[in-house]
Amino acid sequence: MNPENELNKIQQQMSASDFWKDKNRAADLVKKYHQIKLQIEAKKTNPKFFTGPYDINPAIITLSAGTGGTEACDWTEMLLRMYLRFAENKNFNNHIISINPAQEAGIKSATIKIDGPYAFGWLKTESGIHRLVRISPFDADKLRHTSFALVEVIPEISQEQDLEIPDKDLKIEVFRASGHGGQSVNTTDSAVRITHLPTGIVVSCQNERSQYQNKQEALKILKSRLLLKIQEQKARKLSEISTDHIGAGWGAQVRSYVMQPYKMVKDHRSGFKSNNVEAVLNGNLEPFIEKNLKYKV
């Protein structure tokens, strides 16, 4: 549905005399109303590099630790914090969908959703391998270590772009998720893992309030991943959906973060550099993102 038409439809609902009878539904509609207004305003002033068909959609980011053991898991958690801070800096909503903590420190993987005007447009060039060089806090000899993490960014697909998945193609499992330090995220077995049997794509969600909500969120992400895969196959080029979307391979290094023996963050596509590593890790990503988006135009 066109955003303007959707806004008008919500306005009509809000003007009804019984609008606040269902307070939860009313609050959700008011929230949606303001989100759509922000999108419409953003469209009026959006930079020319937001031209992709899904740029305005929310972004789903999946982070996975690479080689490097505990050091890599710690690095993955640092990247998670970086993207959450980026969302906060832009007044975007963020939501942790699933998180898989490592045994000693950090996380093995995590999936988050960032929702705001052109969230996917802003974050799509973050896909790729992120490399950290530093003196490891886990090394008693204070040696320098190199760690890797994979970042994958896909757009969340709206209902209008939805696709049907036959039940026979899905394997749905329920499990109990654990948080940091052995603390339970859910006190019941409400976390859901869905496997798409024809492609082997696996999606899990654990942070919603109920098993049903976790299942719906996982299905939404699975559909986004499948639509991305279909579009890639049809188009024969990844850039139509996600500028730097990659598979599980480790050959596509997009950015290096060096903390010792000197401080520098370097993007390997645009060549853009910054000596303020702390600012970048605190979410100051716009200079890197804009350089890459302009570089791709």
C-alpha cells in the first residue's frame, strides 16, 4: 500500500469514536502512524543514493563470529554494540531477535532488527567481513591478535512483498534459549528455530513474549531471506537487493579496525579511513556508509 494511502487509512481509524476501546491496538496504530509520517518526510529529503527497491525498509542484521575463538566472539559482541549505538544515534528503533552467547566471553551470533526511515538503505553496505587487530585482553602474554566477524544485512519484507511457503518445506523446532552467564532469556521453551528444507536456510527467534510471536518473527525473517535469494537468482547480480550481500565465505573483507600498534579504521571498498576507532565503535558509521553509497552510485 502507498504510504500516503496507508496514513489516510490510519487517520480514519483514529477518528472513530471507539478508537481507544482497544488500548493496545490503538497504541500500535498511533506508533505506526508516526513511523509512516517519518518515512514520508524522509522520502522528501532522502539522498540520491537511496534508490534501491528495499532501501526504505527495516534492516535485519545477522552477526557471526569467525576465526579467532574467544577473541572473535568478543569482537562480534563489539560489532553488535556498534550497530545498536548507530541506531540510537539516528533515533531508529532496534530489537534483538536472537542472540547466541559464547562460553567464555562475547557472542557466537546475533540477529537484530533496526527500524527507521531508510534503515536498510543506510546499513546495506555493512554486509561483509569485519576484521579487528588488537592486543587481546584474553592473552596473558599481551600478544596482538586478528579476529573476524561476518555481518549480513537484508531488508525486512513488507506484507505487500510477502510470499507463501508450503508447510511441508518447513521444519519448526521449539527450544529454551539461554542468555549471558547462563541466565535464561525465556523461562519456558518458547524460542523457535525454523529450517527451510529446500534451501537449508535456518532462522531462530527467542526474544518475543510467546512461542507464537517468536514463530511469526522467525517466519518474517525467513521470507525476507528467501525473497532476497529469489531476486538474486533472477537478477544474476547481488547489487539489486543488497550492495555487498555475501555468503558464508570469508573472502570478502570490507573493513579493518586496527587498535594496536596504531589506531585506524579503513574501508577496503571506498578507501575511506578514520583514526578515531572509539567513535566508530560507538556507532559513528555515517561517514563510512555515505562514502560507500556514493562510491556505488
